[in-house]
Amino acid sequence: MNDILVLLGFVTTPLELISFILSVITVWLNIRQTHWAWLFSIISSATYGMVFFGSSLYGDMGLQLVFIAVSVWGWYQWLHGDERHARLPVTRLGARGRAVCAAGWLLGFVLLAWFLRTYTDTDVPRADGFLTAGSLVGQLLLSRKKVENWHVWIIVDVLYVALYVHKHLLLTAVLYGAFVAMAVAGLRAWDRVVEDDGGQGGADGKPAPDGVVFK
């Protein structure tokens, strides 16, 4: 699975190509609020964990393990996560929720960058730590169907393009470029869901009516 493969001018491996395809399916299903996205997230996280290990991106590798655990939790949340244990609606964060997320991202960055610099041989501890922390924040927000998850992913994915070009993971860099466009589409789609509900989507976990959930 780690044999060199040249595809449309990109040097990749079969494992990276499989991870690429699974990840695109995952984001497309997330935009449509289809709970099967979490199954593809689990599988693509496992395969990308192996890709990142081979490229000494240990923060990203470890993040995939966290993603697998969060994906199991997120799958449950999407199906049974509101106050009535019914399907979770799309909502927005309040000011306090945004502040907590920003503080968590900063703290995660400091701790992960220190850990990666001290205990691994990665040449990009700060970039890896910053993006790993941001990705975790984005995944947690996605698990709770917060519109702001797309804001986080837009920032993270733009920066990941540069990181993966640096690490010669060119197909993955292209994937994350596509993720930027898909995150913008996801943001617009989820904004419309809340707006179509008359702005009653709520904030900080207050549920909206079931009608905002795509069937």
C-alpha cells in the first residue's frame, strides 16, 4: 500500500489515494448532514493515520486516533444528541462558546507543540501542533452540529495545504484545497438551515425544531 503511484502528475501511494477518496465522501456526507459520514470518517482516519506516520507527522497521526473516538461519539450525537435524545439540529455557538473554543485551541497548540518538539523528530512541531489542536476543535464542533465548525475547517484546511506541500504529500495537499471549497459550501448550507428556521436554531446547545434536519 506504500508503493509509489503516479496519478495525473501527482506522486502518491495507494493508501494515500484511498484515504483521499474516503475523506471526500466524508465531507460531502457531512455537508448533507448524513450520519453515515461518521463511518467513513472512522475508516479514513485509520488509513490517514498510517499515511501520516510514514511522513513523521506524529501530531496528525495521533489526531486520527482521536478522530476515531470522536467520530463514534459524533455518530451517537447526530442520532440521539438533543435534549429529547432525538436527531441533533444545526445550531450556532454563543459568545461564551466561541471564547471557550478559542481558548481550547490556544491551549491545545501550546501543549501539542511542546510535546511534539520534545518527544518526536518532527521538523514542524508548531505547525503540526497548531493544526492538530484546531482540527480537534473543528471535529468537536462538527459532532455537535455547530455552524462554526466550518469556520474552523476553512482556517485549518488552508494552512494544511501549505504543510502537506512542505511534506511532499501533494495529493493530500490537493485534497485539503478541495476541503476549503467544501467547507465554504458546508458553511453556506448550514447557515441556510438555521436561517430557514427563522433564526431559531439556537446557540450553545439549545435545540431547534426537528424540521432543520435533512432527512
